[in-house]
Amino acid sequence: MKAAIKTYDAAQEYNFAEGCYINELSSSSDDPHVSIARARLAPGKTTRWHYLKGTGERYVIQDGFGVVEIQDLSAKEVNAGDVVLIPPGARRRICNTGADDLVFLAICSPPFSADVYIDAED
């Protein structure tokens, strides 16, 4: 890892295929083992069922309320401060059950790339 300061740029946010907005905060050779993205999900929305091939993911809930489903685990309510651990290949989705945006960090190792995303919607 190289020392670096990454400046947040709200204009870099984009709508991703799973149904939420993503802003890639850190995904570069400066930190080749991890990527960090800010995800934002509008009220009442649910991401598509999906999984990541060979990539583990952690959700760090920053703001809002939701329900997360992972593989065969029971659905679980989450809110600010909660951490969700998702092993590589585990099917998942998250729903915003609050009145405001659900905002969370998606931390992937190895770093996320579009080719590891697999849509698993039934």
C-alpha cells in the first residue's frame, strides 16, 4: 500500500446494475488488496440478488435503515454502525426500509471489478 489521500467527489456517483448508486472511493494500485465504495439506496428500493465471484465484501452501514439477506441466513435489520460480512460467492441483497437514503460502504477484497459481479435474480 502507498500513502495517499483520496478526495471525495459526489459527482463521481453512478447508478449500478444491482439497483443502487455507487461512488468508488478507493480502487487503485495505491491499495491493491482492497476496494472501498460508497453505496446509496433510495427509500423503498431493494438491490437485485447478486454475488461476487472470488471476492469477499463487507457492508459498513453509515446512515439509514434496511434489511439484508445473505445466502441462507435469515433476513436481518441493519442500521448505522452495523457491519455485514459477506463471503465470496454468497448470494445477497439489501432493502432500504427507511424514509431516507440507506448509505453504506462496500469494502471488497480482492478489489471489486465488474467481471466478478454476477446477477442472481430469480
